[in-house]
Amino acid sequence: MTKLSVNINKLATLRNSRGGNVPDLIKATKDIEAFGAQGITIHPRPDERHIRYQDARDLKGVVSTEFNIEGNPIPKFIDLVLEVKPTQVTLVPDAEDAITSNSGWDTIKHKAFLKETIQTFKSNGIRTSIFVDPDVAMVEGAAYTGTDRIELYTESFAQHYFEKRSEAIQPFITAANKAREMDLGVNAGHDLSLDNIKYFSDRIPDLLEVSIGHALICESLYLGLENVVNMYLHRLG
């Protein structure tokens, strides 16, 4: 079964918009796990506009499932991950001013940097994943960095799901097969939703984990957080 990791960045954005501590990320994390989610994802950015670095520290002793911290491995981020020691770190090449992640790594161009950074995390017992486009060359490049997993960047699939889903899924199937050939675990995330998650997960071989935040929180406004978490689990089952 593919694991569901819930990205709680949007809850932090809502909290930060008013100050104070509503919604309470600690309580929300405990509830989301109690509802059945198998992981919690956060993506702190340098300006801390949603998840704050202190949130990562506060959540360290709270998350009882898998804790995944995503981000661009600038020195401040690396130091945070080494301090918190989550289950998994996902390296994402987002610019400091990016609204959201918008591309995967060029794993060939940045091979030396990624290899060094990944070794640092793995030597501290942290599983590593690299955010990549569904490109065979980038998957192969990821394998040579020593990473444990890749996370497929799924925006292109989501964008074309309603008009040409069978065509849109093909690069992801090819990339996942290449990852399996190279002994890499496969995660996925970005714009996956209740509409498209089952189609995607049914067709990607050995999909280990999906990380879903924006859509899940938006859907929860209508359907309720507990209901939505369980709807995802049902589709992933």
C-alpha cells in the first residue's frame, strides 16, 4: 500500500495570517495521524512564511509516524535537518522567492553537490529523497548521487489529467520503472488530489509514498479533515 504523508504547510499559512496559534499545528498533527495518515510532511522556506524552523523542532517529539522535511539544502536548512533528524529529508531545488516548488533537480549538473549533501544526511541516519521531473536521465543521475529515493514532481500529470490522462501518466510510468531498475524507491507529490490520486497510484509501480498538502487541505474545507484523510487512504489502498 502507498503511504499518505500529509503536508501541513497550508495549516501553518492559515495560522500565520492571524498570528497566535490557531490552528494549532501540534494538535493538527496528532489528529491527522489519528485519522490514519502514515506520515507528516513540512517544507520550511527561508522566509518562514508558512512552516517556521521552530515548528520543525516542536514537531520532532510529536510525529509518531514518518516525519518528512522538504526543502532547498541551503546551510540553514541542512543544520535544521541534522538537528531534528526526521525519518526522511526531501531535497527540492526551489528558489527562495518561489510560491511553490516548480521543478525537479538537474541531477547531472548538480551531482557533486547532491552526493555530498546526501552523504551528510545518510551518515546521520536520515533517509534521503530527491525531487525530480519524470525524466529518465534525471532518474539515472539521482541514482549516482547515492540517494535512497526520488520524489516524482507530478504537476504535469495533474495539469493534463482531465483531458489526456493516459498520455500524461506515461513519463511517470517510465521514470518509475527506471527507478526500480536502479534500486531507487519512488515517492510522488505536487497537485495530486482526490480526483487524480487513484489513477496515478494504480499505474505507478511500487509507489511508496505520496505527499499531499494543498489539495487535501482545500478539500477538507468542504468535506472535513478526517473524511478527506480517509478518502485518500481508500484510494491508495
